[in-house]
Amino acid sequence: MNFIKRVNRSLFCGDEPIVLRGFGLGGWLLPEGYMWKLYTKCDRPRRMEKLIIELCGSKYAEDFWKTYYYSYITEWDIELIAKKGYNSVRLPLNARHLYDRQNEQYRWKEEGFRYIDQLIAWCKKYGIYIILDMHGAPGGQTGTNIDDSAEDQPELFMNSHYRLDLIAIWTEIARRYKDESIIAGYDLLNEPLPNWFSKFNDQVIPLYKELIEAIRSVDQHHLIILEGVHWATDFSIFDGLRIEDLDANIMLQFHKYWSPPDQESLACFLAYRNQLNVPLFMGEGGENNLMWYSAIFPLYDKLDISWSFWAYKKMDNVNSLVSFSTPKGWNKLIEYIDGDISIPQNEAVEIFNNFLLCIQNPMINDSVFNSLICQVPIRIHGEFYLQYSNIRPRIKQVELRSKDPVLLLFENGKSGVPDYKRHGGEPEPKEENIIVDISEGEGLVYEFVTDKSYPNIQFSIFARGNGELQLVCDHFSCLLHVNGDWSEIDTPLFINPETKKYSLHLLCKSGQLQLDYIDIKIVE
């Protein structure tokens, strides 16, 4: 595989353009408490490590973590990602597992690098690019759980020796992997400096410059990936900057969670792409429900934005790609953390052994895979059309896709910005339901992907009103009669001859109709 290179606003693999699509391997080398359903009770690796030592002893803890790191992500996962048609993974790194500093001398922890080496071997086998992500920098770059910081402070920006450590680590990473073309790029710093630490923002670009200079002293090949501040949502640190002043092979990264899944919400990032003439990477986004996924991820593809879904794997959930069961006895662990009970060592060991067994028996959430590319079976919500032919002026009610002349309404009549906070993948509550109103002559276009192994497909339109709705998809066409309150209207079978992307056209032939969603179902 060729090195990934920037060519103006696009990425290229050799002479061919490429859009990176894949998954963040969060929870592996830097587990977060919420991924184990510990949430704020035990929210970061160092506190998880302390808990296991406290309950089970140091020897057990050492063995536990060895098993964990060799079990949480395996070759099976990389093969699955490749089989599903994706081309990349983003690997979060915890710096303290890669180095020690003693008497101003660095000692590299080979065990930590072995996990990277193993991932490289798997990814070479299955043709998957790797983005190395400095998720937990020395001292911490956010002062929160996500960087495994010790004192809830961004000490990377407060103590100069941590800055030197980070430069040394990236230099060592570049030295080791300078010839590994399977590595797509180096993500220098994950989500630096939330707003409450913005007084350090002016240090970020100078640090980036130092890191780039150090990397380029040993590695001329790899793409450099730079994130904005405040959870990678604020690009203002790049104002007044010429990317060429940093390096020619640069990509900018933003993150997106729990916000409207429309192009208007991306306008700021797209403006920086145009202004600086660089590619964009949505490096983290997810932790939501299927509706949100099916809206935003196909939009990234449409806008030529590379992306990485977060997080690939978590405990007992429906909104990551892979899940694993809650271990037997886990509720006792929560009670212990809360100070409600004590747990004998032998019982605690059994609980954590159960945990290790659970992570070695993963479960695939196919509905999540389907939602990312709108693959059948899929529910497409009416407001997430790709094209429209509407003629009425828009009534200002729903603050979503506001520049389109398509009439979007909250079903309950309220107005404002929709609430998209569905951290656990919960369905949309009734009060947030958005419907599309179309009249005679107005139409909407949607896209979906099929698999030829499912030859019979049926469309089911959830609609109300009085009128006729024409549905056209490839060679298939039918006229549906809508009369009255909300009901599901099924079409005849659509015979799917191949695996491909289809356009689905809905046209109001007469009357006035309101659409909620389209279910595209497999009929055995």
C-alpha cells in the first residue's frame, strides 16, 4: 500500500484519490470508564488500574492487563472491518505506556510498542490504514479523563518537561515507523484544551510546529494531522496561518457529537478547508443513535470528508459496532466504588475474570454498520433527504437544514434546534420528532445501499395526509394513496438484482402529505 499524501483538499493513495473511512479503537490501549459502564466513578486508565490493584492485588492486576491488551482488539476485529468495506482505524495511544524518563534519559517501553507492531501486521494483511492518535499525551492535554491526566490539569501546557517528552515520543514513533506505508498519518494531539483551559490556546500551534520539525527530522513520508481546540471543534487557532508554514503534507481534524447532522453544522470546518486548501478528517463522531448515524456519515462521504467512527467497541450497548456482555457480578463492583459494600479478593478476581471472558466473546451490531452507509435493512428519516424539488417558501420552525426550501416541522408544533443527545443509542423521543411536509409537485430523493444476497426488498412509508405519493427506484415505480392519520403504507416487492447504491425518489402527485420515515426492509 502507498503512503497517504495530501494533494490540495484531497487525500491520495499513489495516483488515486482516497477517502479514509473507519473506526476509532477506543477502549483498547486507553480505556475510558464509560466504555466499561463505570462512567465518572472510575473514569480513566490510572484509576481503573488502581481499582484492580486495590481489589485483586498487584500480581493479578499485571496479568489482567496483559490479557486485556491481547484480547480487547484482535485480528478478528481488523478482518471484520475489512470485510465490511472500511479502510482505516484510528489507534488512541497512552504516552505513559510508551516511555519512562529517568535522569533526563528516555527508556522506551517495548511492550507498548509491540501492540502497535501487532496492529500493523494485521492491517497489512487486510489492507487497512492506521492513524496513530496521541490520545493521552505526557501530563495530559485536556485535564480530563480522556487523556488519563493525573491531576485534572492540562500539564502538557503547564510543565515544559512534558512538552519535551511529547517531542521525544513522536520522534521515536517516527523513527520506528518512517517506512511503514500502512500508517496513514500521525494525529499529533487529541482534543487539546477545552474552553476552560483556553488561556493555553496560544501554545498549541507553536507545539505543533515543534512536533512537525522533530518528526520531519527522521520521517519525510507521513501525513501530519492537526486538531482544533475545545474537543477538536474550534479551528480559530489556525487563523492567519498558512499551512505551508507548517508542512505541505497536512490534514485538519475536527470531531462531531450530539449536534444537528446537517451541512450547515459543518460550514465552519468546510470554510477552513477552502481557505487553507487542505483535506478534512472527522476523527471522532458517534455515541448516538442509528438515525443520527444514517444522516451524518453519508453526508461526510458526499462532502469528501474522511471519517473515523467512535467508538468501535464498548460494553453492553446497541450503538457501537461491536459490543460485549456485562460480566456477572459487575453490579457489585459499582456498589463497591460507591462505598456501599466490600468485596473479598477472591470474589473480585472472579468478577474481573468474567470481564476478560466477556471481551473475548464480541457481538456484532449489524444495524450500526448498516446505518453508516444506509444499507438495507435501514430506516431513513424524512428530513435526511439528499435532493429536493420544492416550490413553497420555508416556514421557520425547525433549525435544521435552514437554507433548504423544504418544510420541516416538529410534529408537536414546537420550534428551535433539535436535541440530538442520544448517548446510549436511545430512539428519538416523541417531542423531538421531525416530519417533512410536501405538496403537489414537490419531491425528495434519498439513497440507500443493497446487498444482492437479499433479493426481495419492500418500502414502507410512514405518512399522513390526503393525496398520492409516487415512489420511483431504478426500474421500479408505484403510486401510493395516503388518506388519513399516520399509517405505514407498504409497496409491492422491489426485486434487487445486485449490490449497489440506489436513489429513491418520492414525489407528491396530488394533495398535501407529511412524511416521517421510510423503512426499507428485507423480505425473505
